Amino acid sequence: MKGKFFNYIGQLRIYSLVDLILLLYVAGADRYEFIGALLLHVGFLAYLESRHKHGYRENVPLWLSFFFVIPGAVLYRHIEFLVYLIFSYLYTLKTEKYFGVLAPFFRGFQYLFLVGGIMGYGNNFIWLIVFIAFIRNLLGDVRDVEKDKKERLMTLPVVFGWKKGFRYIHLLGVLATSFIIWSYSDLGLIYLAGIWIVEVVSYNWTKR
């Protein structure tokens, strides 16, 4: 039972969730936008896991994604939630032919519309976040390149012939992302330290 519980907790990707919380704070989200965006994100993760059905992760039922997405859309209150859901769906097609190459772009567009719906698109910060999301997802593909080759996924590192993955290169990208987002906030260094601790501790909770 304990193993199942931590498996499900790992599927929430706590290390990434704390980054999103920090990002929504910097974007100036009100309480409804904040909760709505988090619910949309968790709904996306639930749908992602229900589609991919990795053998090393506990099964997530499809209906659970709607349990989060519907109230998330109501609370978020911006039409951009529709575009966010479209790119979320496209990202879940990563295991299909050619979609793996586009996955980092889909991830970037997810953040563009989720955060852009709150703070608009005229601020350079939002475009920086899109670029960071692209790079961070790409680093995840570099980490998993050997596994992706075995599973015949066509990610960018696989297509370009990357030979060996680097286990913690994605974690470094996560830590760097937190630092960049934090640098745009009014939060003290103690908050950044706390976020980094949570990310390092929770990173290996997600079975890969």
C-alpha cells in the first residue's frame, strides 16, 4: 500500500509542481486562477498517465483527469484553458510517430497559454518561460534517450543520434528553472532554498 501511495505521489511530479506554484505567484494569479491552473495541470498529468500506461507506474483511470480539468477550467476563467488543453493532448501523443520530436514545443505552448491567460503576452517574461519549458523538456528527453530508443520513440535526441543519457541533467534544468523564475519574484533566498530541497528530495519519487 505504501509503495502504491508513493507511486501515485511520484506521478504528480512534485518537483515540477512547486515550479508551477512559483510561476503562478510571479504571474500575479489570483486565488481562483491559481487553484484553477493547478487543477488543469494535475488533470493533464492524470490524462497523460492514463494514456501512456507505463508498466513501472500505477494505473490512473481516465475519468480522474476530468475530475480535475472541469473545476480547473471553471476557476481559471480564461478562454486560454481550451488552447492549453489542446497542446496538453498533443503532448500526450509523444509515443506516436513523429510527435516525440514536437513534444518540447507542445510543452512550451502549454505554459504560454496557461500563464499568458493570466498575465498577457506583452511581457518578455512569458516568452522566457516558453523557452525554458522547451529546454527543460528537451533535457528530459536527453535523460531518457536510451530508454526512448528501446521504446522506439522519436524524440529530438533520438533523431539526432544522441548516444547516452545523463541521469540528472533534467534535474539540473529544473533547479535552474526555479532560480530564473525566483529571480523575477520578491521572495527571499530562503524560499528558493526550500524549493530546491523539495525538488531534489522528490525528483526520484517519479518512477522512470
